[in-house]
Amino acid sequence: MGGIGKTTVARVVYDRFRWQFKGSCFLANVREVFDEKDGPRRLQEQLVSEILMKRANICDSSRGIEMIKRKLQRKKILIVLDDVDDRKQLESLAAESKWFGPGSRIIITSRDRQVLTRNGVARIYEAEKLNDDDALMLFSQKAFKNDQPAEDFVELSKQVVGYANGLPLALEVIGSFMHGRSILEWGSAINRLNEIPDREIIDVLRISFDGLHELEKKIFLDIACFLKGFKKDRIIRILDSCGFHAQIGTQVLIEKSLISVSRDEVWMHNLLQIMGKEIVRCESPEEPGRRSRLWTYEDVCLALMDNTGKEKIEAIFLDIPGIKEAQWNMKAFSKMSKLRLLKINNVQLSEGPEDLSNKLRFLEWHSYPSKSLPAGLQVDELVELHMANSSIEQLWYGYKSAVKLKIINLSNSLYLSKSPDLTGIPNLESLILEGCISLSEVHPSLGRHKKLQYVNLINCRSIRILPSNLEMESLKFFTLDGCSKLENFPDIVGNMNCLMKLCLDRTGIAELSPSIRHMIGLEVLSMNNCKKLESISRSIECLKSLKKLDLSGCSELKNIPGNLEKVESLEEFDVSGTSIRQLPASIFLLKNLAVLSLDGLRACNLRALPEDIGCLSSLKSLDLSRNNFVSLPRSINQLSGLEKLVLEDCTMLESLLEVPSKVQTVNLNGCISLKTIPDPIKLSSSQRSEFMCLDCWELYEHNGQDSMGSIMLERYLQGLSNPRPGFRIVVPGNEIPGWFNHQSKESSISVQVPSWSMGFVACVAFSAYGESPLFCHFKANGRENYPSPMCLSCKVLFSDHIWLFYLSFDYLKELKEWQHGSFSNIELSFHSYERGVKVKNCGVCLLSSVYITPQPSALFTVTSKEAASSYKTSLAFSSSYHQWTTYVFPGIRVTDTSNAFTYLKSDLALRFIMPAEKEPEKVMAIRSRLFEAIEESGLSIIIFASDWASLPWCFGELVKIVGFMNEMRLDTVFPVSYDVKQSKIDDQKESYTIVFDKIGKDVRENEEKVQRWMDILSEVEISSGSKR
């Protein structure tokens, strides 16, 4: 498209590299000059003259071609041909690379990709619009002569940037115009731009439009005015019916960068759309009724004030956001003889039109006020008919021929009593009658229609019978959900191999006919909440393509066919809430089953799950909620692919010792008897993992109340041999653990992120009084808003809960495709959109990669004092999981003092707390637990000093350590330093090795001093593994 910066980029490349060639030439505005009198010859003269650096005289263009070949074929040259739009231009100037010497380069700018591909251009670069940051900078350079807007003009500048949508031309033109103007003038100019676009910008953009074929212009204007955002295939179908040859026409528009296709939807730049609408407005600036296309409420109202002068109107698309009541002259529609597209939405009228154009191809009229379409309307050309929420009682009376009609949508037409006769609509593909609650009769022609692919009769609750037989060979989707009075499904008497999905949810059907065996292509059979369904035909074994069978909520269903294993393709099976008395063994023979739901099988009285459950090797999701299990069989660990395990409201479940290692979600909400849950350190999922334990009060009491979630999170972190995206757990409790060194009594918290941090753990305490989700929103560096990385579905809770989770920054970068390097600041905010959830306080603790990769023994390698500090503040109290407990005291700084351990001794003996915890209430909170940990572990002290073991006097500290050990009656003390080789430690069983690294020559020579060190090591039961 014009104005995107093609010429600018080409000029920069040309100026930078032209000196590397024997000759160069930049031919600007080739399209414009070539079309002038004698243009081709003059361009050839300029090309040869600039390269040879002397004037060339060319008589005509054919001789010019020969001169170019003769004079330039041995020269290494650089040529830019700017704004080429026709093959003839290239044929006159640079048809082939062999015209020029080896190493020559030809750069061509064009608005038409096809011009380039037809001429064998080797590499094509498509200029892209500027991102918001670069756009704001370019605009500011023009408007303020600075890289940033003036403080008072920031928001107005962003409005202009949004309007320009990354188009450099628009940014430069508008920026230059705004320079030096007041805020009031800016506001007025922006308002004018939204109504009347800048002429200079439109003139540049219109160049591409003016070069289109007439049919291509019509396609462009329809897309600009109405169809932007529609599916490409749909646009082609509608506009092909108008005779526009849209298949080739849309391709031409794509090649000329006038439209683009993303996810099969057609889009165009905002300014191109504005240009297209301006072209239509200029057809008749003062009289909208004399324009070809109308799309604003005001213009439509003006056009329908009388019934004169409407012959030029081809399309009306009125889709306003709120409902408006209008008084139109409905006779005006009878004058619109060229009307081919009509859409009216959210306009309340007292009556419908007396007549409509017989040239209509597309008709969409929400809340159509009449009881039927105009009697005289011929629908021969109609392709799509959408009349949702209408007052129609019968679409039309008698037989109508509509051979081009593909879609009929009468959804939520509450008064519709009869479906249309489809005999005269042989090419219909989609019939949507959803929500037509008065519809009691379906025309028999439905059952034998050969082209219908989609039939939607959802919530047609008055339908009692369907055509007795079905032979719909093209039908793919048939949904009867909510047809509660329908008691029988028709017999299948013909070829229905195409049917992939049959939805009979909430119908009154008691049994399925054995004829279902003919639906051999069926992939989904859904019959949930069919309260009268008593049995399933054994013919189901013939459905070899069936992937999903949903029988949930069929409360009268007591038996499942014993031959289910023959449905080999079955991937999802749901019998939740049924009355089946036992699980057939055939279920456990389904090798492809990925989702199994056995929620609420009270009639089975499942107190134990069969061991055969382990045979389901493909299972990914298992729902066992609301059953009477006390425990689960060990064979559940054989489900190596299981990702989701749901045991919600299993009130008798007492223990869950293990789950398969790849499980991502374990839902234990409401398991009030549960006492033990799996150790998360054994999870190996590469995805985020979670444990949901809402209202698990026995678990809360049995595992140390507020420490439960903290312990689980710590165990997960200790198991991170490879960094993973995240982990979360929700348990009863109301206290943020003390080791969260950033805490807030509000619902949000902001922290600075040091360079060494690789992620964070967060905690929020909340209460819930209703079923509403609690969201955590994440903002990075003060400006990047993320989609909620975490969302917690709540229910009515009897007391407070805490939600703890860990997220890695790598995961967050991937989530947003982060392009801005590292995080410097993060902000977490917790909230619910409803009143049922109350956040009480929250906290954050940043993590380094130090302890994300723990060693096999008690030794931890630390890379910096800052990392040590992070480790200290991050450790939870987990004596129940360890044979010893490790505490980190980063106060030791070898480079600051030779009495490092003296500081540690006094700090530990006098206060028994970590140095960072200086507040009195925090001291009291951890004192008793620290005592318990020391008694249980015998105390392992890890001293984080970069050169502790490399300086001779450091070993003098061991004397103080021994004295402290005797004073406190402790068993063992472990000094550990940097650069300790793991192999030296792994060989030990009951002791650890201090490796003597980097000891100076004077120490090596003083054998007596080294021997004293060895004696001290023996006394503290630490054996020396190396003397160097």
C-alpha cells in the first residue's frame, strides 16, 4: 500500500551501499514518469547517464534497451526502480539480470506483488507498518521536533498514532500539520480527521484503487464499507453471487496490499477503509440516498425519509451498538431496484417493508417486525438469509424457489410455528432454528434433503416429532439439544456416512434405534441429561469412528453395553450421574480412551476403583468426583500420561499417597476426610502443576495448619532439576508465611526485580462467599499487562484459604511473546469481578536459580551474596520432610572481617533468627519452630562465602565453631564453601568434605598449622578429602 515506507527504505539501502558499485542510479516515480509522453525513453536516458556519468542520447525506447545491454553488461551496478506497477516498465529498464555485470543488484519497489513474481524477482520484502513505539517517535519528531511528545499532548498524540495505525505517511503528514498548534486546535483537528480524512493521505492511497478493474473496485468498496472482518470464503460466496468474480478479484487486492487475510478473515488498514468510505461519500456528499452504499444510522434515516431517488443504492449495512427506535418510510425499499446487500440490526420498527428488491443476495434483518417476508419477494438470487429474533410466524407461504440459498437462520424467532418447505431450496447447507420455542412441526422435506450439512434445533422445546426417516447424505452436524418433548429419534434409512456429531442432550428420548449402526462416520454422540434414557443399543459397536460418548446425567440409565471395547476409536467417555450398577470391564479395554468421567456414581457405591484402571494407557483426564472411595489403587500410577485427576467432594477419601508423575492438576476440593497428599517433588510435568484443596480441613489439621501450603511449595521447588513454568496450591489458612519478604495488606503488591531472579512465589489470603473466580493479573515494568496467568475458581468456603503459586519469568515471557529483555519491576493484583471473594493480604518472594537446581546432598552452591540472601528468605520450615533443616545466614562476609563465625554465633545463639527478620513479631513467630528444627536435625550450617576455604585464617574459625557446638550440645556442624566438587561429596556417606582450594604457598609450607586444622576437623567429625 502507499505511504508504508517502501521508497524510504529503498533510499536508505541505496545511499548506504551505492559506493560499493561501479555505477548506480535511483529512478524515482517510475509509474508516473513512464505514463507521460516519451516517458520510457526519458527513464532510459536517466539510467544510462547516471551510471556512466555522462549524458546519453536515446532516440526511442527500443534502441534504449539495446544501449542499456551494450553499455552496462560488464559493469557491477546498483539500480533502484521506485514505484513499478506494470511489467512493461521492467521490460524497458531491467528485464533480465544478464543485462548487467556480475554482482549487480536491482531493487524494485511496487504496490503489486504480482508484478514482482511475474518477473522472477528473487527475494521479496514486504514493508510492515510501524509498531506503536516507533510510530509515536516518528510522529513526535514531526509534531514536536523531539522523540517524545510534550507532556500535555501525550494522550492526544496516542489518538493520532492509533488513527494512523502504523502508516508512516499519515504520521508525517498529520505530525507536520499539528506542529506548533494549541491543545484546543489539536482536539478540533482530530475530530475533523475522524469525519473527513486528510486529502494528501487519501490521494496517495487512492493511486492503488484507481488502477483497479471496475469489478475489483466494487469488491474493495464492499469490503471497506461492510465486509471487513468477514471470512474470506464467505465474502467470495456473497460477491460471486453479485457477479463480481470475487475469487480472482480478492486475490488481486491481496497482491496490491489493499487487503490482507489473517486466520481466514479479510482485513484492511484503517486508512484504506477510510479512503474507501470517502470514495462512496463523494458520490453524493449532500444526499445519502444517491450513494451506492450506506452504513451509518443518520445516512440511512435521511435516505428513507421519502420514497424518491433510491435507484443507486446497492447495499445497506446498518449495525449500531444499541437499540434505536426509528420511523422509516418503508415504501422507500420498493424503489431500491439495485439493492443486493441488506443488513439491519438493532433498529426497532413497527412494520416491515411492503416490498424488497428481487436482486437481493444477502438479507440479514434482526428483529424483523412482520409475520413473513413480502409476498411478492423473489428469492432466486438470495444466498444468505438471517432473521434472528424476528416476529416471523412463517417464513413464506407455499413453495418458493431459492436455488442459490445456502443459509437460513431464524434463531430465536419466538412465533415461528412451521419450518420452511425445503423442496425448492436444493442447495441449502445450513438451517438454524435455535430457540424457536413455538416450532411444533418440522417440514418432511428436511429428512431427505441432499445438501444440508448443519441443522440446529437447540431449545425448540415444542417439537414432538421429526420426519420418520432420515436419509441426509451430506449432513455433518445435527443438534437437538433441549428438545424436551422429542421422545423418538428417526430411523436411519439411507446413507448418512457424513454425520460427525449428533447432539441429543436434554431430549425426552428413551432409547436409540438400532439403525444408528448406519452412522458409521459419527465421531460425537452426546445425550447428557436425557432423563428418560434407559438403555443404549448394542448397535453402538458399529460406530467405529466414535470418539466421544457423553451419557452424563442420564439418571435412569442403569446398564452400559458390554461390547464397548469394540468402539476402538473412543477417546472420551462420560457416565457421570447415571444409575449404572457396575462398571463394565469393557471400559478398561479402550486403548485410546483419553478422558474418563465417573463423577457421582452413587448407585455403584464405588468404595474402591478396579485395579484394571491402570490398563488405560492413553488416559489424560480422570474424574472420580462425588464417589465413596477411601483410597485409590496403586495401579493408578501406571497411567503414565495422566495430566488431570479430579476427586472433588470424595468425602470418604482419606489418603492420596501417589499420583502419576506427569499430572498437572489434582483437584481435591471438598475431600473433608483427606489427611495425606502426594509429595510434589516427584512431579515431572513440563507444564504448570496445581493442587486444589478447598475445604480440606482434615488435611489442614493433620499437617500443621498454616504451614501446609508452604511445605508443599517448598517441596516442589526442591524438585526443580529443570526449571518449569509454575506450580500452585490452594489450602485452608489465613497467614502469609513469614519468609515472604514482600507483603501487603492490600490486594496488590509491587516489587523490584534484581537481575539474578528467575521467578517468584506469591501468596494471597482470601475468603469466598459465592462461586466466583479469583484472578491474579500481572504487570511487568509498569506497562505490560498480561492476560491473567492464574485464575482460581472458588466456591462457598467455610473459612479463609491461602493460594500459593510459583511462576518462572521464562514462562511469562513466552505467554506474552516478551520482546523487552528482562523484568525490572513486577506488580501482582488479585481481584474478583463479583462480590463473593474478598482478598485479605498478599505477599511475594523473588527466587534465584540457586536452589532451583539443588545438589544430591546437603551442599548448595551459591553464586553471590545476593543469591544467598534470596535463598535465605525463600526457605520454608519443613522439618517433616527432612532429616535435617538448613538455614542460611548471609551475614558472613569474609572480605569484611576475620571473625565471621563470631557474628554467626552471636546472631544464632542470642536471637535464633535469620538476620533479615528483625521485626519482633516475626522473631516470635519463628522462634519455636527454629528450636524444633535444630533438635531434629542436629543443625547443618551452610556458610556462603566466595573464598571461605581459600584463605588460611578461615580455618581458625573452626575453633569458634567447635566451642559453639559444645556450648549448644549440637551433633554436627557443616562448613561449606564455593568451588566444592560434587564428586568429593557424593563419595561420602556419613560425613562431608571441605576441599582446600587456592591455599597459598606459605600455608603449604607450614605443615604444623595444617595439622592443627586437621585435628579440628576430626573433632567436629568432618573428614578432610583433600589437602592442596
